[in-house]
Amino acid sequence: MVNAISTPDQNTLKVAVVVPTYNESETLPQLIEKVVAQGIDGLGFIVVDDGSPDGTGAIADGLADEFTGVFIVLHREGKQGLGTAYMAGFQTALDAGAQNIVEMDADLSHPPEVLPGLIAELDEADVAVASRYTPGGGVDPGWSWARKQISYWGNVGIRLILGLEVKDATAGFKAFRRTTLERIGLDRLRLSGFGFQAEVAYRCEQTGLKVVEHPYVFMERTAGKSKMSFGIVVEAFFRLSWLRIRR
Ligand SMILES: Nc1nc2c(ncn2[C@@H]2O[C@H](COP(=O)(O)OP(=O)(O)OP(=O)(O)O)[C@@H](O)[C@H]2O)c(=O)[nH]1
Ligand SMILES: [Mg+2]
């Protein structure tokens, strides 16, 4: 693993935005630019790239060189899944001294404009979940009725399986206090894809942390390809059921 680190300064990393990437060369530069434009104090980035064949890793290194704060790029060999990418990114953020950690996708589905409000929720909460299913939230108006139903009921099903209170159990746009990531036990997380997101939500609730939801509208990716697969859905169903049964 090779890391590109530009001017690390542990004392100024108030918010580390962790972004996993696999073939997101078109959207990653736009995402970084839009996040920077939010004017967040003490902002830094951790990009976790799995040897993207489209060169996203090299693009991330270039962005790190241009950025004046902490910008760490983890280069992993080959696609190893979203869950382990986040675990590596979160641990790196903690090691870099981040006070708060945000997770978001590289494909612009998670609007950067939401970040200041989401992060502000951490004044009161341990975890702030950017939520499609809280008043003011929603999904891309371009989605068909059927797509909306699949997404909505899939989310309801996962909430039932895990007994979750959080209304948006599967979206990967969340902000955590560093103490939250220290307490939920990163090395115990097992799932990938959206199952990982539900597992994190479950751990937070089981640990008794204060979880709040902050509305946002999920936007369909307009570039690159989805990494969602049938295997991820099957894994989520069986492993999340097992998590609940074991308790
Ligand atoms: N490093 C790494 N990143 C990944 C991997 N799989 C997905 N990602 C990234 O994780 C984020 C979410 O993946 P998406 O393909 O957008 O998954 P999704 O949002 O559930 O599906 P769509 O709604 O169809 O986009 C994106 O930034 C991906 O590039 C992986 O195996 N390794
Ligand atoms: Mg996506």
C-alpha cells in the first residue's frame, strides 16, 4: 500500500471526508472541488482506491498534491469491497487525528451542499445520518415508481431484520464523532456494499450512541458504473439476519 500524503497536520484535521473509489475518475475531481467549496474548517480527505483500472488512483494522487491540508490516498491492490475500504479509511482518519469523520460516495449521489448541516449535527449527536426517509429527504425525482418502491421497501426490510430505529438504514452518507468509530469496533465489521452501511447503523444503535437523521435528496449517478451486485444483496440479507439472530 502506497500513501500519498500532502502536508499532514494532526491538529487541524477537524473533518476527514473518507471516499472509497473504484473507477470514479470522472466524478472524484468534481466531488473534491464541491466539498472544498463548502468552506468547512479543518477539512481533509482520505481516498481509498482499489487499483481502479480507469486511473482514479493517480487522479487522487494529483488532487492530494494540489490540496493544502491533509489528503491521504490509500492504494489497495485490486477490488476488495466497500466494507474493508471504509474500515481502512476510517482507521487512517483516526490515526491522522481526525476529530470528526464523514463517509460519502464518489459518484455525487451524496450532495456536498449537505455537508455543513450534517457535520453541525455532531454538536449534539454521536452519529449524523444523511437520510432519504426523514422529512425533507427524498430520492432522485428521475427514478421510476418501481425503482422508488424497491429502494424504499428494501430499506424497510433491512430495518425490520435488524430492528433498527434509524429510518435510512442503507445509505452511505454519515458523519461520526471520532469517539463513535473508536467505540463501535471497526475490526468487527464484516459486510460490504449497502450491507456495510446497515451494519454500521446497527453497531451504533447497539452501542447506545445518539443517532440523528439529517434530510437529503439522493441523486442518481450520472457518470461511471454502479458496483451494486446481486452478491451484495444476498450477502446483506444473510449476514444481517445472522447478526440479529446471534443477538
Ligand atoms: N475502494 C473501493 N471502493 C468501492 C468498492 N465498491 C464500491 N466502491 C465505491 O463505493 C461508493 C459506492 O459505490 P456505488 O457503486 O456507487 O454503490 P451504490 O451507491 O450502492 O450504487 P448506485 O446507486 O448504483 O451508484 C463509490 O464511491 C464506489 O466507487 C470497492 O470494492 N473498493
Ligand atoms: Mg452510488
